[in-house]
Amino acid sequence: MSIVRPFSTGERVMLGLNTKRVAAGALILMSAVTLSPRPVLALINLPQATYAAVGSETSVPYGWVDFCRRYRGECDNGPAAPLDVNLTADSLREIERIDKMVNKAVVPVSDTDHWGVLDQWDYPKDGKGDCEDYALFKRKLLIAEGFPRQALLITVVKDEQNEGHAILTVKTNHGEFILDNLTDEVKPWERTGYKFVKRQSQSDENVWVQVGPATPAPAYVSR
């Protein structure tokens, strides 16, 4: 016959401590299983960029003025408070998706071959266009997806050959990134190798501001 000995006071204390430790360990294990690490990883993997120095108001490109004359509803939004894109893993994926989709869908062709003029800004409605047409279309699609208009800025630059080129600047809380028809990579603006000339103001799409040191604007953009 076995004899069951009651726990001593010291044993009861140790048993209580061990029970608490087991319960605490189980709680930690459950938390580790249920809490997804994705938000942490997404935050770590988000790219970082700087912000371009923006100067005073400057001349508005003729291409934009002419575009607004033909698409009046696209340019009548009026002044607005500046807003940046809140960059998350999801918003970055959407920006990259639209950038690549437009780059793939539109056939590059110069304005001279396309329209018979030196410079005409337009949407690539027939599947053809040059740099500013890509930028305008990406801007339109991103706005339709809910991105703030004030953070999507048509930008004029000079490329490595000192030729005029148009790109789309996306201003975010992680810095400024560039959508470019010449590459599918969404780059920080400082890594493009371009000389930045001017872009739309965040507070008014019909006002253009100087970017960086003053430099003569190209006569037209066509890449």
C-alpha cells in the first residue's frame, strides 16, 4: 500500500512558483505564435530617401499649360494643404505595381513621331507616349487608387546627356522617390543621377517650383 505524503510548506511554495513560471512561459509562447512578425519586417525593409531642396516659384512648362487647356478638369483642383504618402509595405507594393504596369504597357515614341510636334503632354490613350505621358498616366492611376494628389509631382530634370526628361516624384514620410519610364526601379531621388530643375508645388499643381540650385530649364522634355 502506497502512502501519499502531504506537501510541506516549502514544497507548496516551490510548486506555486513553478506553476506561475509554466503559465508565464505558455503565455509568451502563445504571443509569439499569434503575433505576426510581418509589420516589423515591413518597417525594417522600407526604403529610405532624403528630401530635395525646393526653392521659389518658377516658370510653368508649356506642355503642362497646354495639357490643362485640353484636359481642364484635370487641373482645376485649386490650392490644397501639402500631404505626403504614408509609406507602408502595401503602399510601396502598389506604387511599384503601377510603375511597372505603365512602363510595360506604353510603347515609347517621341512627340515628333507621335503627334508631329516637338513637345505635347498627353495621356497615352493609344498605348504610345514619351516620358511626360508615362508620368501623367502614373499620377492619374495613383490618384485613382487613393494616393494624395499633393504628393504626386510631375518633375522636370536633365538626364546624363543634359537632355530634358520628365519623371514623377512621390513624396513620402520616408523621403522622395522617383517613377521613371527608363527604369522599373523606384529610386530615391538622389540616386537617379539626374539634375533636378523644377516640379509641381505640393500646395498647388498649377504652380511650379525650382528644385535644387538654379539651372536653365530644358526647352522641352522627350525621353
